Amino acid sequence: MAAAEPNANIPDYEHTEVNTKPFHIDSFRQEWLNRLKPSSYSFQQQDEDTFHANFAEEMGVRAETMAELKSVCSIESLRCHPKDQKPNMEVVPPDPTLKTLIQRKKRQDHRASLKITKNRHDLYADELERVTVGKKPEEITDIVPEGEVILVINVYYPAVADKFAYTRPHMTLQMTGSHSLAELRDAICCSSDLQVCGEFSNTPDVAPAFISKDHYKSAFFFFEGVFYNDCRFPECQDISVTTVEWLKANNFPPCTQAKMEDTRFTDLKVKVGYPYLYCHQGDCEHLIIITDIRLAHKTDCLDRALYPLLTHKHRITTEKCAVCHLFIGRWFTTNDEFAPSDPCLFCDKCFRMLHYDPEGNKLGDFLAYPYVDRGAFN
Ligand SMILES: [Zn+2]
Ligand SMILES: [Zn+2]
């Protein structure tokens, strides 16, 4: 018998454990919906008894066995303290036997030896994913529809500095299949969007009006031979055209173009685990990797208004002001007689106190350039 033709809508590895072959996201979703019972992807909470009865039936176990399993596997029996004592959840016991506690103690001891204390940023970052698990919307109309797909997307730092070549993703987002690529674009924070080009020592107050994001709105994503351009604003230019024409002139397989605002994720054909490209501000290039595509589950965040959902954000150290060493640098100056170095970085407050009189008149000679720290989005 001839082997059945593999179904192209079901992802298969192209490189084992690395990335899949390309597949169409909505067709993949349909394959799941055709195979699953609606109750499997329903968001309705099953009551516990029904759940256990179904479980017993599926696993082929008898009622007595099920009852025994329930008691042996209950959370109540997971205990490393005497039965009549209430444990303190904040304190890890000195000689834990539970694997999770052993790991937690290791981590705690490590932090104590390095004198690392958790600041509010770290606490917030740890909470990011947890706070939205199973979250329901206030308005029932804002609920993610049953049978919707959820994509997990890693966005990386632009590979301009070696420093960023080996870091974890800058951010991890969850998006639904009905989101457009333009919504992904709007969710990506990059400090190059906030850059201000120019020298502003005579007019420091007008600098914020020159933010790159407001002036250079062109951008594209590149997925599987298609450039998806941002065409939402009249100022947008097709910045992929140079590459498209070069490919044509050099006999490479032709690439096509589309609008990112008209393209939903479900329309895309992609490989999971494969690096794609996001380019904005002319040459700020980020790798984008879709790491998972799956049906929404009742334990997912079900509030549509909270998507794109940020589940991880990498934090980097910030450059501090050379005077107060406290606030993030906002200006750097050159040819500056007041500065201890050339160039020198100042926070907004120290910069103005040192370089202008109370009426805002410039004191002395210097050149001033707005500075946007990479950690601005921490
Ligand atoms: Zn960027
Ligand atoms: Zn300062």
C-alpha cells in the first residue's frame, strides 16, 4: 500500500527540534476543530465529579481505583510538615525533601550569598505571566472566542551590538489569530522609535516633538517570501521595494508584498521556531520567532482587551546620570565646559540645573543631544 500523502496543514519538523515546515495557520486550526470534541476546547468549567467520571472512563479505571487515586494524588497529601501544623508559605524549611522546595532553597541561598534583593521591577516581571492566567473579561463581549488560536511570539533586540547577540528575547507576546500584523508592530517596544535626532542646546523644550516614531512610520515584517508593509499612514513608504527589486535583478525567487494592517495571523503561512524579520526606522532589524501556535484553553487569559499579552520582558541595566548617579540619562553633551567628561550623560533635572539659568537661558558653550536609554522600557 502506498504511504499516505502527509497533510500539509499539520506541522511537521523541517529541522528536528528546531523548526517546522511552513503551514497555514487557519487550516491548522480547522484540523484541530475537526478532530476535537467541542467540549475539549470549551471554556466552560466542568464540575469536579463530571471531570473525574470522564477521566475514569477515558483511562479505563474503576470507581474504587479512582477514589484511591484522588486521595493519594490530592494536594493535601503533598506535605512536608506535621499534619496539624499550618506551614508558613514564605519560609522554606531548612531541610526540604520536596523537589520544588529544594530548588527554591537553592535559589534563595544563592541570592542571599550575592546579597541580591528583589526590587519591584523583578517582582513585577515574575508576576507578568501569573496575573493573567485564566482571567475572564468584565464584559462577556470581550471574551476570546472558543476555538481561537493563540500564538506565542518572541521579539529579539536588534542585532547591532554583540552584547545583544546571545541574550534572551527582549519580549514574549501572546496574540490571537485574529490580530493583524499591524497590532504586533504596535506592541513592539524599541528604543530606536523614541530617538530624537539633532542638537537642541538652544531649545531643549522642543526636543520631544522630534521623536522618530512620529516622523518615520515605515516598517515591514518578512514572513515566507512576503514583505508585509505598514501602509496605515500617508507618510508610510514602501521600504521593502529596494530588496524586492534587487532580488528580481539577481534572479532570486521573487518576493511579493502585502499590507500588514490587512493581514491577520490566521491568514499567514509560517514555520514555527523559524526566525523572521521585523524592520523599522530604516535599518533597525529585529528577529521574530513564533514559538507556539495552539488552540485557546480555559486557563489562558480570556480577556481580549489584554491582548497582545506581554508575558516576558528582558531587563537591561540603564545608563545613569553622571552627576546624581540616580536617574536614567536623558541628554548627552559635547564640548561642555561644565561636564566632567566628553561626551557626558545627564538626567533631565541635572542637565537643566547645570546648563540653564532659572529663566531658561543657556549658560556657556556646549552641544546637547537627547539620549534614549535602551532600558527606557524597563
Ligand atoms: Zn528596533
Ligand atoms: Zn542627574
